Amino acid sequence: MSEPGAEPGPDHPGSAPDGESARDDRARRDGGSAPTAGGSRRARWLGVAGLAVRRSLSPAGRGGSRQTALTVLGVAVAVATTLVVASVALALVSGPAVAGTDAAYWIVPGGSASSAVTAVEGQRLGRVHATSERIEGFDGVERATPVLFALTRVEADESAPYVLVVGVVAHPGGTVAGLPTDALAPGDPFYANGSYAGTWTGEAVLSTSAARVLDVSEGDPVALGGARGAAAGGVRVTRVAEPAASGVGQFPVALVHLAELQSVTGAAGTDSADQILVRASPGADVRERLAGIYPNSEVLTQGGLLRQRAVDSRLPVAVSVAGLIVGVVVGALVVATALGFELLADAPQRAVMAAVGLSGRSRLWLVAVQGLTVTLAGGLVGIGLWLGAVGLANLVSTRLLDGGLVARLHPAIGAYGVGVALLVALLAVPYLLVLGGRTNALDRLEGS
Amino acid sequence: MSDRSPSTRSSTAPSTSGSEPDPAVVCESVSREYRRGRDGGTRVVALDGVSLSVDPGTFLAVTGPSGSGKSTLLHLLAALDTPSSGRVLLAGTDTAAVSERRRTRLRLDHVGVVFQRFHLLPSLSARSNVALPLVERGVPKRERHARAEDLLSRVGLGDRVDHRPGELSGGEQQRVAVARALVNDPDLLVADEPTGELDSETGRVVLDLLGEVAEDRAVVVASHDPAVGERADRHLSLLDGRRVDDDE
């Protein structure tokens, strides 16, 4: 063939010689470039998939770019909602001890990881002061502190609310429940080698929310545990601090010396605490040694603790599952509805494909890949929305509501978003295939 | 058109002997009826007992007034539809006797189709539009593109390979459509009103192109355009679904 309107060029086809078909002759003339029927199946699937992706993402695609944009947006909102719910659930399971400490390991009584945070009742570890000193002698261990939690009344001049009081052995630079331990006198002076007759420091570090509900500020006196606490010795607020990590939220927290809290709560008799936090040198793995400290105890890492608590704690899991179901169903409905309309509008183009020889399988594969592409694009946009929403929620919580972080970001949640999008596609694509399979080439071409 | 009797040909395998090329397509007393109306009770005869045989190297113009059955005949020739009675033998295969899947394969292997409204995919470049049928063949991307670019160059669009249909004129789009119809090296090219949406000069360019194509394959063009009749070397006239004029 030559340029239109021009005389036939040297490559212009001649008549087929005797004994040869016209097709063979044309193929010979074209240097053997005529297509054969023996193409690769893989190349075919990849080719159709590439076609589908281009049609999905191209602004000129199918004249239905608005429908595509709406579908992407709908899936994005559904995925983002699911991820935000998961982030809030993660924040729920990230209690103060977990999120607000610089510990690498937690030694907790065996049986339930939930005791790691607020096990004010139930099993406790005994002889914790001596054990902590022993642990600090291990290679790779920088420091160890026992922690006792007590949900107890704290009395101020005009109020006596319940406050989560956390007893610790203070170390410079340490953080427990998001509050700095270096606002307390170093060590645990009242312990005095187990005599509980040392110096009563009466120091307490209060979270801002605790100071607010007690209506106290630095230097004001408070009383732990009612009359018993008052008899043991008064407590004075040495610092009011904003918890440095998520998970505490607006729950009032007070940090005091361990022995002083033990004496108020009756835990001094067995020198007991709920857990021992261990900070190790980077790269040091002392888990095996810590595991042998107490029989029937558990040694948890931060990641392991989060995973275990996420499983053990029913509310966050229930919230997450509800969010997943709602997100997937809404996303699938959006994809099925919006892309369904688009498929109907797109039928003439698929009819053209049928007319030029694309098989029914290829056209269905095209529909499937288009659905998957649009859904995954929605998932990626949803991950972006999730990042923005969590950032905004935490900003509002910390700046305007004077609370802690209400939602946590974690890379695994981002990956979860991709999984949610795939689940949406899995539910919606079969419906799209049914719609796409109804295309009749001739009807659509005549009707277009 | 051949003067051989269509009924002498096999329904499954064309003859391969002799010096005359096998017909690209054969119609044997083909009729096509439709049921219309709310209850399907109205019978419409779109094509009534048409026989013909089209050999390679033939430029056949199908003419007739609107509703005479031109498009119906082209759809049957291209295996886009099947007859209500009679037989259409495409590459020796009875199109009504095979599955839809096989008919699609027949189109892929033996037919190129050009539509009045071009029917290019708007999201794809001219190159990708032309290469579309090669995707089904599983031809690797590089080879697809090379062949598409070669064909686009031959139809005078070598500098438009990356343009989308919306960036091309009507005549250019129709040439892309012709290139797409030729990319699988078909034995038969059918074109339904290929100049219907083009001005006369652009229509002439497209007809010249089809004329060149017809030198070694069968080309069947349905049109109202007198220029098509002038360009064709065979003519078939339809009226109310019947063949009323044949210059063979």
C-alpha cells in the first residue's frame, strides 16, 4: 500500500502467483511479518490487561471518566473509613504502658497480655525490686523498672476522681505511660532495701488530664488511696506533663514512686508489681534470659504485645471487623453500581473489539482487569485519605481537645488497605463480568 | 465476483487446487429475517435469497436505498451475524454452523471490518487501535507496535502513530480504521459506508486506499456514495432485500 492518492509504490501488492494463496503472497511481500495464529497466550493476556489498564486510567477512556473518578472516589472513601477505624482500634489496644514507654521488653505474669497495662487485679510479679536489680546486671540491659498500676481515688481540695496511678522506679530519661520519670527523685527511696522505711518523697507527676480533673497544678497537694494514703504520707504534684505518646488519651494518669504506691495499695508485703519493663541496648536480644526469671511469666516485645492484645481485646477487634464489613460492602456496591453503569455505556466499544476479533474470554478478562484497576486505584487514594484523616483527627485531639492521639498510623494498616481494595474487587468483579458478558456485538454496533 | 456456482463449494474446506484463488466469501441463497414488535409477531425480511461469491482482487460495491439490506449483507459476510436461511461460507466455513467463539476467530483470521463511524477506541493511540486485533493473537507488544506503525505509514499516518482518535480528522480516523482492518492480513475487508461521514476529497483518499487494498484481497463496500460505484470493479444492487442488479 502506498500513500493515499499516490501511485502504488514498489511494495505494492501484485497478484498471487499460481499455486500460492494471496495471503501467502502478501506475507512474503511484507517480509514475513504477517501475523500467525501461533501467538503466545501469555502475551495475549498481558496485552489485554495492558489495554484494560490504559482504558481505566486514561482521561479519554470510554467517555466515562467521570464514572471512573466517582468509582475511585467511592472506593477511596470506603477504604479510608475502614483504615481509620482500624487505626482507632489500634490506638485502643495501645495502652499507656505500651505506647508510652521506652521499654523493649515486658515481663508480665503468664496468662494474659492485657495485664501488661492495667492489671489492677489478678496475678502479679513478686520481689520486683530485687529482680529488677538482677536484670540490670544482664549483658545488654540498660535498665529495668517494675511497674505497678492502681486505679484508685486521688483526693484534691474539691474532688476525688479515680486516677490510674503508676508506680515506678525512676530513671533519668525514662518514660512510662507517656510521662517522664525523671521528674521523680532517682530510684525508689522509700523502698530502702525492702524495709519500706526510707525517705517518703511524696512526688507525683500528673498528666494534663489528671491535673484538670483534680483541678491542681504543680506544687499542690493530693492524697493517694484515701485515708490510707494520707496516713502513709502526703503527695505533692511535682510536674504536670502532656503524655508523650498515644494510647493514654484523656484518661487521668499519675506517676509516683513504686514503693510509695505499694505501701498505699498493700502490695508492699510481697514487693509485687504488674510488670517489669526492660530497656535493652540496640541489637541486644535478652528475651531468652528474661523468660527464665519468673516461672509462668511471659516476655513480650512491643510488637508482640500489640498483636496479642489486639487479639485478646474484643472491642477493638469487633470495631475493626465491623469497619471492614461496612467498608467492603460499601466499596463493592459503589464499584458494582458505578462501573456497572459505565460498562453499559462502554458496550459499543467492547462490541467493536468483538467485531475485530477479540474473543469473549479476552473481553471478560478486560472487564475484570478494568474493575481491579479502578478498585486498586481507589484503594491507593483511600490510603492517602486515611493518612490525612488520621493526621487531622490526632491534630484536633491533641491541639483542640487537649487529649492524646486517638488513632495510630502503622505501615501494616496501609497494606491492609490494599487488601480491603482487593476484597472489594473480589466481590464486585463477578457482577461486572455478568454485565460484560451480555454484550452483543451487532446490536451494540447498530445501536451506537 | 466469481461466476462459479456457490453451491458447488464445500461447507467446511475450500479447495486448494487449481490456479484460481478460492473465494474469500460465498453466499448461498442467504436470507435474514427479524422479528419486531412488542410480541415479536412482526416479521421483517431484511435479506431475501441473495447469492454471491467474492474472490480476492475484487472491489465489490453494494448499493441500494436505505433499508435495502446492504448493512445486513455486510454483517453476514463479516460473520457478525448469521443468516436465517441459506449459507455464508467464510474461508470455506459455514458461519451459522459454528459457535460464536469460532465465528469471532473467523473474523480475526479472515475479515477486516471498517465502520462508517470509524469506531476507534478513544483512549488508545492510533498505533494501539491498529494493533488491537494482534493482541488477541498473542503477538508480543514490540511486534504489534512495529506492524501497526508500518501499516500507519502505508496509509500516510506515520507521523500520527501516537495521536488519539480525538486528535485526528475524520479522514485520518477512517484511515486508522482501515489499517486496523488490515493488520491481521485478512482475505476479506468489508466496509459499511466508509465515506459516509467524510467530505468528498477525504472520501476519495479513503476509496483510493480501499482500491489498493482490493488488488490482492476481496473488498466489499456498502455505500450510497456514487464515487464508490465508480471506484469499484463489481457492483451489486439491493432493493427490499433482493438482489436486483449484478454486473457480473
